[in-house]
Amino acid sequence: TAVLWVLLNLPLRQPDQLSAAGVDTNDPAAVSAYVIDHSYAASIGRAVEPVFAPLGFDWRINVGILSSLAARETFVATLGQVAAAQSPDDPGASLRGMRVESGPQAGRLLFDAPTIAALLLFFMYALQCMSTVGVLRRETGSWKWPAIAFGYMFVVAWVMALAARTMNRATTVNTSRLPVAASDPKIGRTTKRPARMATASGPVNSMVTVTPRGRCCRAA
């Protein structure tokens, strides 16, 4: 965790460097977000993007994945630090609202259903425990079998994650980038129409209000 914190906060930036980059030095959240976005960890995450891009991961998820190879529980801590830097008051909302920053999928909700499915499958198959690798090394007396175990489990995890993402995208509709048609007259409007309902004492006239999402409620 200490190493992760260092990678996410270095190199240090002076106030004049932040100002030159257009960062409001009086806004701690803006400063933290800029520092993490230009940290050593971010550089490492972007360097391995070609490997994980087919799975829908960006540099933030990549940093968490790399840290989880030592111990998978550090994945949550990594994303927590990134989200807290962007929104200290509500990191949960920041995490839910993260979007892809660059590339052909820029603007897509980062944690959409296909990406979450890929993450789950990757974590299911990948060897994410350095203590296990250490035990393999001690028991076999060589780095050969630990390297084989780590390598083939990583490949299996990647392939299964890609399969999960592909199947999920094929069976679901991604609404994270669908624009709302402003010309649709039904958007933002409620309509009322009369309806007759039967009760124990006989039929009763009432008004049914239909909301833009298709839900309705009755008003006498």
C-alpha cells in the first residue's frame, strides 16, 4: 500500500507548475486529481493499455490490476485512492461516474456491465497472490514453475475476461452513451387521460397520469 501511495503521488509538483498546467492550486481536489493523472502509476497504467484495452480497462483499472497481482484486495484500495482524489467528499459517486478519457471509446461509462463482467472473470482465473508464487518457488526450488503458473493463469484470465465482455456486449444494450432526443415530444412531458375503474360500489371515473418513463399513477 505504501508503494502504491508513492507511485500515485510522485513526481511532486510545485505550485507554479500546477498553475502553468491550468490547475487551481486553491482547490485540493483539482490538485490531487492532476497529480494522480500525471503520476508514475498513471504512466505505468497507460503503458500497459494495449494489453488490457480489449477488456475495456483504462489506466485506472490497469493500475488496480497491476497492484492486485501482489494481493487482489489492493485493487479496491487503488481505485479508492483514485476516486478520493477526484472527489474527496463522495468518492463513491466519483467511482460510479468515471468515464473513459481517451481513445475510440472516450466518453463511455468506465464501469459498464461488459467491463464489470470482464473484471469478475479476470479475478476469477488470474494468479493474484505473490505469497503463492513464493511458496511455489520454495517447493519446486526453481522459478520455472511459478513463472509457468503465473503466465498461463494470466493468459486464461485474459481470454475468459474477453469472452465475458464480448458475450455481455452481444446480449445487452449499452445505454451509457445513448443521447436523449430533444425533439421527441414525449420527453419531459406527462400526459393525462381518463380511465374507468371498477370498485365495489360500481365504476369510477379517474385520471391516469403517464410519466415520460411509461410509469403511471392514478389521480381521482
